[in-house]
Amino acid sequence: MALLITAALTLSLSVAFTLVSANQAAACLTTSKLPGTWYSSNDRLSRVDVTVSESCGLYVRAYSTCDHDSARDCPWDNGRTKKLTPSKYVPGARYAWYTWNNASEQLRLNRDSNYLSVQDHIEWKSGKVEDFTVRMSR
């Protein structure tokens, strides 16, 4: 009997936590303007996918046009997602860092009306610095 009651309580708690998590994720989606898939005509940064975790964390996966097939997008960093951190300097903006063997790269995402503005800041190991902005749409 005690085992049956324990199993029933465990099941009801897991259902409650699942419902709370689903409701929280839905609330995150409605309050954030970033989630979704964004496209540009820029070969270096052709697409970004922004997703929301159950704990309201925002994550990005960046893509470039594939060198071997210009009709496809190839993911950066073997398709790993990066956590987007709130910017201290630009209200509403989020950023993610990528570290390559020859450079460090920061993407800063900022939603502007129907567009996503992505500022790309690259610091090459040679000392050269590159900055450009890509305007993306859904």
C-alpha cells in the first residue's frame, strides 16, 4: 500500500513539473523576440537558429553558406549551440562567443522591429580586428 501511494505521488509530481516546465517555456517564447530561424544573404552568416530552454535560457546555432554547396547552410562549431548572454552595453541584446584556432568571434544579436541585427566582431590571432553587421529576417 505504501509503495502504491509513493508511486502515485511520484507520478503526480512529475506530471506537475512537466506542466510547469511547458508553461514556463511557453511564457519564455512569448516574452522573448529572438527565438526562431533567421536568414540573410550573407555567405559568412547565412542563418541563425535561436531556441529557448525550459529554464528560459536562450541558445544560438550559427550557419554559413557551405563552401562545397552554395544551396546549403553549414553549421558553425560542428553544430553546437551556444548560450546567449545578456549584453551589459546594449539593452535587449544578447551575445555568444566562438573560439576558433585562428580567431575569437563574438556574435551580438539584437531584435529590431521585424529584423534581427547580428553584429559580428572577429579578433584574429594576427592582431587584425574585423567588425560587420548582418541584417536577418525570418
